[in-house]
Amino acid sequence: MRIEQLHEEFGAEISGINLIDAVSNADAFAAVRAAFEEHSLLVWRDQPISDDIQATFSRGFGPLELVKVGSVGHGTFYSRMNNIGPDGQVVPLRDMAMIVARANQLWHTDSSFKRLPALASVLSARVIPEQGGETEFTSTRAAWERLDAAEQSRLRDAVAIHSYATSRNKIDPGMMTPEEHAALPPVRRRLTWRNPVNGRCALYLASHAGAIEGMAPQEGAALLESLVARATEPGHTYVHAWRPGDVIMWDNRATMHRGRPWGGTLPRSIVRTTISASLADGLEDVLPELWAQRAAA
């Protein structure tokens, strides 16, 4: 297995081992898992990808999330993000698939708004336009480490409110259905998530976060916006230009990402599987209720 650094702060391309080998051999899996903990973002090129291969690889890291209500693939393990209709043709720009694509162009970390947040996401390229549609990533671990000691002390135990409606309302207040609103109430998350393997801390941010407990609404929203802007300053992001067969895995505890526009007139299809976090992944650190129990123990 070869590891090539993609950005000075995070990210690595893996070669010399495919996805199935990575989880079918104990030594290979240990090496991949160590690379994941160290680099937060892993890229494989030229993979013979399928739904089954992607799910098998993803399950090596933990239980898979079911796709939420209101999304294509609801009730399965596969979140299908594409602009290809049932007839095989590209959908109109006003189609919900394109509205969702616009929302995904906000900086976010997957599933921060769910009752159980995500450890990691695995995204595979199935149909890719020749230009546009890149995915941009940033390290919120590096962003945390760039803060001075006083800022870290002030933010370490702050609690943010995450809600799917917060990000969707930025695009279209009518985007969510009543069923989605009922299924996805706001949740509380600490503003930091400590990695239990290496002890490194990361800001836990997303466009889904809209308020901070104990702060006036405008003040909390402004602080969150400022932290996202600082985390994503030029020079601190990696932009991935997709090719068919690419697979990317990222750590939702320590990164943010966003899609980039591609116009929507050319076909594009990508498939995501999402791995739920567990106590072994430091889950108690980001859930205020569990963290308080641990602190009192």
C-alpha cells in the first residue's frame, strides 16, 4: 500500500490496494484505518466500484446509516445524488435533484443533524461530467489547531444546535416536507470532537449548525459563520476533480466539504454510503449528554 499526501494539512491518495482487499485482510485494514485517523480524507482512483463493493468496504468501519426520509435512496444504505431521471435523461434545472445539489454546495459535515452523527462517508463516482462538479474539503482539525489558546478555551465546551432545516432554509424555505421536519428535529452537539486514537481535537461545524447555546441568536450564528469562513480560507482546502471510478472516504469528525457546481446540463451520478459513529469513535465527546456523564464519572 502506498500513501501520497494530497495537502499539507490533510488528505492522502491510497494506491496499491483496492477497496475489497482493504477490508478482507487484517493487516491491510489496520493500515487503511491508521491512514484514515491520520489524514482524515482518503482517495482511491480507478476502482471497479459497485453498490455491493462500496457497502462491503464501508461496513468494515462500522454500521451503515439508512438514507433519511425525503432523499433518493430512502430506507437503503445508498444515497444517490444524480441529475438523471427515470427515463435516463438529464432532469430540468428546476427539478428537486438540482435544488438538493445547490444545498450540498454549502459547507457541511454529513449527518450532524441526525440523532446519531456519522463517523465517515464513502462517496463513489459513477457518471462524471468532463468539467465542474468537484468536491472541496477542509480540515476542521487543522482549523482548530490554528486557533489561539484563548479561543480554544472559549469554544472547547460550547454547544451548537444542528438542524437539517437550518441549511435547507438557506436555499429554499419550502424545500423540506412536513414528514422531513417531523423526522429531523434539532439536535445538540459540542463544537469540538476529540479523536480518541490520536487525541487531536477538531471543530465540529456544518451549515446545519445555526445557533450556540447561551448566546443571542445573531451572535451565535455570526460566530459559527466566522469559524466556517476561517476554516475554509484559501490555501486550507483540497479540491477533488472527479474521474469515473474514484472513491473518497472522509472523517466527518474532522472535515467539512461542499460540492461545486457543474451547470446541471450534463449527467452526473455519485453514490454515498455513511458510517455511523460509535463510542469507540469518541461519540461521547460530541454529544453533550454523554460528555456530561463521562465528566461526572
